Amino acid sequence: MKITAAMTAEKGSPFELHELELADPKPNEVLIRIVASGVCHTDAASRDGEIPVQYPVVLGHEGSGIVEKAGSNVTSVVPGDHVVISFASCGNCEYCLSGKPAYCSSFLMLNFGGVMADGTTPLHHHEHGVKNFFGQSSFATYAIANERSVVKVDKEIDLALLGPLGCGIQTGAGTVFNSLQPKFGESIAIFGAGSVGLSAVMAAKIIGCSRIIAVDIIPSRLELAKELGATHVINGNEADAVAEIRRITNGGANYSIDTTGVTEIGIQTAEAIRVKGTAAFVVKVPAGASSHRYFRQVFCYALGRGFHSTIIYPPTH
Ligand SMILES: [Zn+2]
Ligand SMILES: [Zn+2]
């Protein structure tokens, strides 16, 4: 079928609308009419080549929409269902089979490799194959996704709001709920109040953390953090964040999260925890020297202090 997609022709080129051909869904796939898509930093980084992908490509990996057609083997959704599309996973490796598909052994290939699991792309432009992204390519009017990537949602909820559940929201909330698992009454400091950080704030609020401290340098984000459950906010441009966190928590937070990927903030994230605390680094650091610097400095710091530090790979990418 003909679709309209925001294609990225080559590294660094802008998103441009083109008419593309989208294949029919295969037996395990679903055709979805896209209603909305979040725009994630990973889309921008992939467009600009900071994350190595092949071009031309249709990016977009926070799609939400309505099932138009389901392949013959699909059992979890039917046409008309409202769905959110998340990352792709193989379903066969030890991580998928133990309920942790975000750590799938084939994660890189299936999400950044440009093709579906069978090695083909459902997207074509003038007979030429166009690379797929995250098993969905949601910057388009329609998308094909494997049934495994599709989660049915309540029809009462506005689909336009739900796309980021598939990436940014579950990355931040999943770090708290699944990886850090703070207990009721414990404290947590969250550096960066973007969609990942704010989702971590909401998860900490649901768990009942006693002190939920959000750090950012943009006042409007800090206001939103308060609205979503932060008990304290710190503007990193105006105050010594680590000293403030230690004061508020009487010596350091039980948990901290860096969502920024900035080396200095990563070090502050390690500094902000108390002895036996746990720091999580949910970051995308550009490949190469700056990546090396971030991890070397942050982890040398943490190891040098003898803290129990936990490296957490983002649950989705
Ligand atoms: Zn993302
Ligand atoms: Zn897998």
C-alpha cells in the first residue's frame, strides 16, 4: 500500500515527506495506522549519525495507532484495537525467554539493523528498499510491526498521548520499578528532568519514596517535576546539587539516576548517593572519545569511593 513517511535520505539530512510503498503484514506482523509518534533523542541521534544506522531510513520508535490488519498467526490483537508500539525483540534468546526482552541478544540488529527479523524491510521508495527502524518506523501514516512489539491499550485513553510509553516513559519508570526497586520511604535523586527523568519521578512517587529530588537547569522542567511528585527540586545552575542532596537526605540518597550523559553530571550522580547506595546511568553517550571519558571518569569515581554502583542499560535502547 502507499503511505506517507518522513524519510531521512542520508546522514544528517532533514526529515522529508515522501510517498513510500509498505508491504502487507507477514503472518506474525500487524499493520497499524499511526495516530501519533513521540520524538525521542535517539531519533535525532540516528538521523545525525551519532548512532550508526543505514540510510535512507524511516525513523520513529514511539508509535501509537490503530490495528488495521493482523497477520494469520497474530492472536493478541485484532483490527480496530488501539496499540502502542515498542522496541523489537527476538522471542527466542535467554533474555526474551526469561521475560526481559529489553535485553534481547539480537536487540541491536532488530532495532538498529534496518531490517525485520527475516532480513527484509517492508518499506520501499521507487522500488528501492528503505531501512526500517526499531521494527516499526513510526514517522509514517502506517507501520508494520511484529506482534511482540505491540501492546494493546484502553480505547478510552487519547492515543496521541501514549506513544512515548513505548520508549521514554518505560525507560525512566522501568529503571525505578524494575532495576533500582527502591522501597517505600527511601530516597532518590534524579538528574535531568526530561521525559526519562520525569518518568522516574512518577515511578518513585508511586512507590512512595520519601524524598524525590529532581535536578535540572530549566525552571519549567523543575516545576513540572514538582507537579509529578518531586518532593524537592534543585536548579544545578544556582546551587551545589550534591551538597543539597546530602543535606536533604542526611548524607546522600539511597538511589540516584543520571539521565543526561554529561560526564560532570554522571560524577555528581555517583557523588549523590550514600554509602551502599545505588546509582544508575541511563544515558546515551555519543560514541567515541566522549563515551570513553564519561564511563571512565564516572566509574573510576564510583569504584574509588567503594560505592555499590550499578550500571543499568536503558531498558529500551
Ligand atoms: Zn527512544
Ligand atoms: Zn531475544
